[in-house]
Amino acid sequence: MAGKFQTALRLVYPPRCLCCGGLVETEFGLCATCWREAAFITGLVCDLCGTPLPGEAQPTEVVHCDDCMTIARPWTRGRATFLYRDTARKLVLALKHGDRLDIAKPAASWMAQAARPMLLPDMLVAPVPLHWMRLLKRRYNQSALLSASVAREMDLAHSPDLLTRIRRTPSLDGASRDIRFATLHAAISVTPGRRHRIIGRNVLIVDDVMTSGATLAACAEACLTAGAAQVFVLTLARVAKDA
């Protein structure tokens, strides 16, 4: 009976592409065109931010991109799923501004695959926080949706309110790297009632997009100041110079 109901449901509401809305064979999937335009990051990548690099990946090789060789990163390792363009950009914007909460679960599945090399026992997963005023306006934190799904995918503990934005910052779209870092400096802290969860523990910070890394750096510094052992970062997409 359940099988017949599912079949009937699929006839009435056939699966749609997450990105363009075209017909697909399975739920929460991408059509052939959107899949081809999804710039999944594979092969040799920067071990700090996940940016793809030229060359062949070697099991024991640790390499860094130009940005990560010139900017001090307070985290230990980082990964990203997509380059921020085409399909990935559409998915990020739909999740962030289009109330497309359904994107979080499949996106987290892809993110979990990218994060496997960084996985450590008893790692605590937490999102980049939104200031309460922005959260009130948007009604949800897209990074928290992603981090919750990532934690479930990887069977890790999740702390959605581990970090707090103690100062509201302006939109940084189009801002320079220096302005981003200056604006985010000391803007984020560990929530007082959550400090006990972080001491001596490895923390995985999740966000939708990494541009300069200023927001992730502020999160990492807050965690380390509160006593975290190490901080790792994971994003759905990475803005890269060739993107």
C-alpha cells in the first residue's frame, strides 16, 4: 500500500531539479544540465580553504593556495564543496534568500563528502552565527540549516548556538579583503552558556560561502580563545579567483 501511495504521489508531484526545477529521476537531485554546471571541487585542493589547485593530489601532500600562504588562518584545515559560480551560486542564493530550506539536506550530503578527510572523533559542529536583527529579518540562519544536516550526515554533535554575533556588521558584498577582516574583528564570540562544550574539543565551523575567510577567522579565533583544541572549517562554496 505504501509503495502504491508513493508511486501515485510521484505521478502528481514528480521530482524536480533542486536548481532549475526541471524533471529529474530522484528527489533532491540535479538535472543533467545543472549537474554539468555544478563546479564540484575535486583533486588537489588547498588544505586550508579547499580551493582547487593545479596538479595531481597525493595522499601525503599538504598544499596551500596563494591566499592561504599570505593570510594567517587561525583554523587547522578547511574544505569546500563547490566553486561559487553557475549551479552552486544559484543554490546558495536560493537557500540564503529564497526560502529554499529543502536545499540544506542534499547540500549537506555533498559537504560531508568534502569534509571526510578532516573528520575527527567527538568533533563538535557549529554554524557561523547571524546577528539577531538579521536573523529576525531573514527568519532562519542558512548556515545553521547546513550545519545541522552536516552533523546528522557525519554522526557528530551539533551546537547551533555555540557562537554569537556580539556586534552587527554591515553587508560586505564587494568589500575588499582588508575591510572584511577589519569589520569582522572581535565581532563574534562563544556563547557564555556553551563554553563548557568547547574546552579541549575539535570544532567544525560551517558556512554557506567563503570569500576572504574573515568571518570564519573571527569564528575560529573565538573558539580557540574559549579553549577549543583545533578548529576546522567547511563551506558549501568557495569564491576563487578563477571562479
